[in-house]
Amino acid sequence: MKKYLLFLLAGLLVACQPKGELTPVLLTCEYRTNPTVVDVASPQLSWINQPASAEVKGAIQSAYQILVASSPELLQEGKADVWDSGKVASDQSYLVPFQGTTLLSGNDYFWKVRVWDGTDRPSVWSECAQWGMGLLDKADWKAQWIGAPWQSEESNQGYGEAPLFRKSFSIDKPIAMAKAFICGLGYFELYANGEKVGDDCLVPNLTNFSNRPALKDYMIVIPENFAGYRVLYLAYDVTSMLQQGENTLGVFLGNGFYNTNAVRFVCPFGSPRLICQLQLTYTDGTTDTVITDPSWMVRRSAIVENDIYNGETYDARKETDNWCANGCDPAGWEPAVLRNAPLGQLSAHTSPTDKVMERLKPVSLTLQDDGTYAVDFGKEISGWIALHNIQGNAGDTVDVHYICESRLGDQKYVLKGAAQESYAPRFTWFVFSKAIISNVKSLTAEQLTAEAVNTDVTVDCEFSTSNDMFNQINTIWQRSQMDNMHGCTASDCPHRERAPYTGDGEVACATVMENFDAAAFYHKWMRDMRDSQDKDTGYEPNGAPWFPGCGGGVPWGAAMNIIPWEFYMHYGDLSDLRSNYNAMKSQVRYMGTWETPRGTIEQLRCNDGTNTQQYWLNLGEWGPVAGLPSNELVHTFFWWLCTDITARAAHALGEKADEATFRANADNIAKAFHAAFYDSNEHTYGDFGSNVFALRMGVPKEHEADVVETLRKELVGKYNTHLNTGIFGTRYLFEILAEHGLNDVAYAIMNQRDYPSYGNWIQQGATVTWEFWDGEGSHNHPMFGGGLVWYYRHLAGMQLDENKPAYRHIVIRPIPVRELTDVNYSKQTPYGKASVAFHHDTTNYQLTVTIPVGSHATVYLPGSDQTEEVTQGTHTFNGSLN
């Protein structure tokens, strides 16, 4: 009784203690909210400290305590049987490494956190969060890879049916937990007792799945000497979907990129195959497994054709009743056969999956004279049109023809003659805003939904200005970027090529990170880049994972340096920088193998096994207006940039010897660049962005003013205040102008509505960004979005500090433009929302900034040399621009 009273008294004292001014919210593990599968030994845990009210200023976290338990019940009781950090005196709320007992394969873990504020008052405990561990040892996998007996090991010619797999099994006692670990290559859908499991689409994510002997026969030939291979498996909690007694698992298996033969652009890996391991834990503590093996049954499905490029045909007359439920007729089913395991290591699918991210109803639907229906959804998306409750005769084929400037595959649905039929594709996507639908008796807008499908990477910023066209430009770029995010890679275009181009990826990555919650996305894609690197030479190919149709050159391989550095700047993860560091160094060393006698580089790579130098392996700039800077100049610039970045990475990692080496090398490259390309008589490095590259590198002080003036005359005079750059020059153009006193020129160029300009695309009705300024090529390319960082870094003025990355220290430095009276930008940083609202009337200004807990900012007041240091809270500054 005495112990009970003491316990009660302690509880009352805690309850009566005044609560602090912070509440931990938005808990994440490895950048994800409640990830279902993680395979790192010490996951990194993060949270955001939310102030008690908007009036709070100067709040800090002085300590934290993390509890981790093996069940939500234990956590609720405060029994941390896995880890109790105790009260840790620290302001760290981001990427805190787990330091508890050894995490067990296949187990779920539950955690919560509380914090103490600057006056040592504790917060309430956060809500419970969780993560699931993957199968951590190869020996944990008991399941076998299986496939359809009518297919061979090798990739099948054509683009055939999607097989159905099923397995029935009995459960004779109550279940505590049922978790399925599964991968189906190329794409799969998992079903349990007749219902689809989860809302994922087009899984698993794209990786370098396995070796491909046929690579030598494809367009661009590079040695298959890749550094790594991976296959990602997912985990699904199916506890609530199972029952005591008879149960059935079913899997729909599509071709995806793994088994495409549609174009020579992609080299397939093999025929479709499946691995699944269902782990059952009963309430009495015993366990059981259901695994893929030849006891699984397989048959052909109603998907008679499916290919990532050529589309999908579904013949509803060939549906199998109850195929993934109990009571299915066994006729027509046959045993699955064993398949060879891909070379790739089975790894946890912690990265975000593709999902239906938006649903659109038609803005117009018109019955045309020929009996077809023309539908318009108002903006271009990647995804598909879902058909609802349509009617027709058995054997009639409903044909959805998507209107797109690039070839798309077919979406065909063969009716079975039921009263109402519904269908949406499963194993491909299309790119469209409009379509023509034929061979349907009648159609209403309610029977059509456009489903936008892309990797689950959400917009986490808000940007607006008093110039509506700037807002539109940002919006159409965001749409284009999302359309190009599939399989947790970023493509060049979502229709024609669908390929994970590294150059397109690096040129826009900073803009992506300042618009989206993209940490988990890039964490995965950077691993793909490391895997695709030549393990001996360090060569980074033009696409990752490698597609043998990916043309490019030095700026494409530079992604191996640029993206990890931008990732570090935005997300501050030293462990990720460390993981990429050797690959970054190797890439720079490879670039140096092309050094010329004058200390520049010009890559002249040949197709493997030939002496023919191929332009698509050695590109410099891309997407020009009137002409291109020399390859040698562009290649040398990126050699310098990658060397400079690697020196900075070495500094961040404490690699002092490397830092000194790479810094000296970068300085030498810069000297060689200036000696080779600067024309002292004309005060220029050349046209078409050459001066932009030089100024980004840093022009010698004695020439800087002359080069800036040359650039101004070039843009304002020769090009009539229009840009003259391709994708890489555009990435730096606006920032260089802003940083050299020409922000008014940057504004005027961005504000143009005739060719060449972003506004010219909008004038022509674009709802996404294009590949070329003149409208040639693809009409859905996000690469020119690289230049939009100027919006956030110079118009709004929110900048990062590499010495305190991840918005730990924010620099606020808006540069006023007379014509632009209002700029607003907010960003969900790793510490919470930071924002800038800048208003002026050409004479006076008001600048309001909000800084989250855990960050601090240096604010440069417009129109003066004055700075202010601010911490958490909202702060308003008023002043004169004169």
C-alpha cells in the first residue's frame, strides 16, 4: 500500500508540474512517417517541436527523452523494453540515432518522445509512432522466387499477359500479427482474402535489379561493371485481413521495366518473378510462415498485354472469379515454377512508393460526330483514366486514346457484357490532359476519373508573388516534376523515354528540395547512382539505374557530386554524405582522366568495343536557344564544380587531407579555365551561358566587373532581355544576375512572355514545363526548373548555410525588385515551418520572417547594411528602401 501511495503521489506531482511551451509532433523514422520496413541497425528518429502558440518567441529544446517499446501497450504504460534514452541534455530533434537493444528481424517497434524547453519544463508525450524492421539476414528469407511455367527465365518477347498467383492456407488459432514481406518483378499487387492490400501502385521501386548480359547489344554500350545491385521488398501488415480458418493470398504480377521489350531504349532483366513470405505470430507466442514455392498456383489473367511503354489491354471475359479469395475453382490453375533469384540484394523498401496522388474530374466531355467522346481534364498529368460503371456488349473493346505529342501505349478494355463494369490500368501509366474514348455506348463525366500517379513526394512549400505569371511558372514546374517521379527516380520525360536521367536530375534537384519533402526520395536515388557507377573507373553513367538509351555527358555524371551535396545542404545528414563520399571522389578522379594539356577536360568517350566517339556520351549543354557553349568549357566547369563540392564535403566530414587536395585541385582547374576561355580583348568567356558558368566558378577580381558588364550587354542588348542559355546555364543564370547587382535584369528575363521564356510556354497553354524553349521535343520536361531557385533564394531571400545545414542557420536576404511588390515563401524544414513575407511600395518595406524551434536566422534588412539575428518565432521589420 505504501508503494502504491508513493507511486500515486509521484504521478500527481508530474501531472501538476507546469507543462512546457513545446509539443513534439510529426515524428519520423528514416525520413518517413511510420515506415513499414527498415533495415538499418540504428534508425534515425526525428520530430518537430511545435510552440504552444503563435506568440511564443525564443523557444528552445533543452533536452529530450525517447521511449521505444516492442508493443503499443507497453509504450502506453511507459515501459520502454527496447530503449529509454533517459533525459538527454540536447537541442537535437533531428536524426537522433536509435541506441537501444538490438533490433530484431521482422519486428515492429513503437516510440514516443517528450522534450524540455528553455526553462526546463517538460512537454506532454508525443503521439505514438512506429517502424517495422525488415528481414535483416539473408537466412531469414525462407521463401523462394517463383514464376509462371509458360514463361522462361529470360525476358519474354512481346508484352504478354500478367499472371495470377494464389496460395490457400489455414489458420487454426488467434493471430497477434501477420506481416507479408514481398517483391514482385517488374510490378505487383498483393491481395488477401479478395481485397487488395494497401494503396501502392507500380511497386517495387526501380533499381539496378540484376545483371543483363544483353546490355552489350543495346544503343549505348558501357561495361556492366556496376558497383551494386538491389531488389526492394515491401512489408504489409495484413493482420486485420486474415481470419481463423481458410485464407488465400493472391498476387497480380506485371512486367514493368523488368521485362520490357517495347523499345531498344531499355534492356530487360528477365521474365516476371515473385517472392513472398508471410510471417504469422499467434497470440500464444508461436509463429508460422507461408512462403512462395512450387505449391503456389498460377494461371493467366484478364490482363492479356502489359508493358511500361506499350500500355495495357484487359479482357474482362477472361476474369477468374474469386482468384484471390477462398472457394476459387481449381480448374485452369497449375503449379508455379522456381525462378533464379536476381543478382540484386534484397533490401528494405523504405523509400516512398507510387500512389494515386490526385483525382480529377473532366472539365469537358463532348460526344463527337463519329461517336467517340473527347474528354479534357484541364491539366497534364501522368497516370490513367479510370472507367466507372460502363456498359456494352460482350467483346466490345473500349479504347482510350491519350492525346500526347509523344507516342503512348494503348489502354483497351474488352467488355464482358455485365450490367456495369469498371476498370483502371495497373502496370503502366500514360501522360495526358485530353483523350478520345471510343466503342462505348454512352458516357458521362461521372463515369470518368483521371488519376494522377507518381511517387508519394508531397509539396511542402508555399510560394506566391504579386506577379501571377511567376506563380503559374512555379505551379506548372511542380506538376511537371511530379509527373516525372516514378519508382522513386526522376525521369527526363514521363512519356517518350521514362528514364532516370542523372543530368536532368541534378540540374533541378535544388528546386525539388525547396518545393517538396524529398529526403527519402533522394536517399534512395543516390544509392541507385552509387550502384550504377563503374566500380573500377568511377564513371557515373547518364542514367541511374542504367538505361542503355540515356544520352548525356559530363554534366550528367556530375549528379554523383551535386545531388549528395544539395542533399546535405537541405537535409544535413552526415551519414548520407559519408555513404556517397567515396563515389564522389571516384567520379572526380574519372573526370580527370580526360584532362587536356592545358589543364581543362573534354570527354571523348566511345561506345564500348568501338573507336567511334558518340555525341550522346559526351554532351555539354542541352536545350539551347541559339547555340551551345563549347563542350570543353562546359565539361571543365563541371569538373571544377564537382571538385569544389568534394572539397566542401571533405570539410564537412573532417577529412582534412582530402579537403586540402581537392581544394588545391579546384583552384588549379579554375586557373586553367580562365586561361583557356577568357578573351581579354572582348572581356568574355563566350556566348550561350559561358559567362554565367565563369561567374559561378568565380572570375578573377580584376576581370569580374568587365565580365558582369559583358553579360548584361549580352542579355539586354544582343538578346533583347531574353535568356540565351540551355538547361545548365539556366540553372545558374538568375542567381548569378542577382548576386552581381543585376536582379532587375533577372526579373525582366523571367517576366518575358514571348520566345524564349517560361512565359511563352504559358502563353501557348502549357500546364507543365517543356524540353526546349521553342516547343520542339517533349512537352513535359522539368529540367528548366533548375533556374527557379532564384524565386526562393533571392526574391524571397531564404538561403542555406553549409556550415549549419538543413536550415539550422537560415540566411534571409531578399533582393527587392521595383515591379514586384509582394513575395511569400514558406518551407517545411527539418525543424518546422520557416517563412518569409516581403512587401514593399518601392519606398518602404515590411519583412516578416518565421523561424522554427531549433533554427536561428540572420536577416539582412533591405536597403541597408544592417543585419538582425533572430531565433524561434515570428519577427517583423519595417524600413525604407532608399
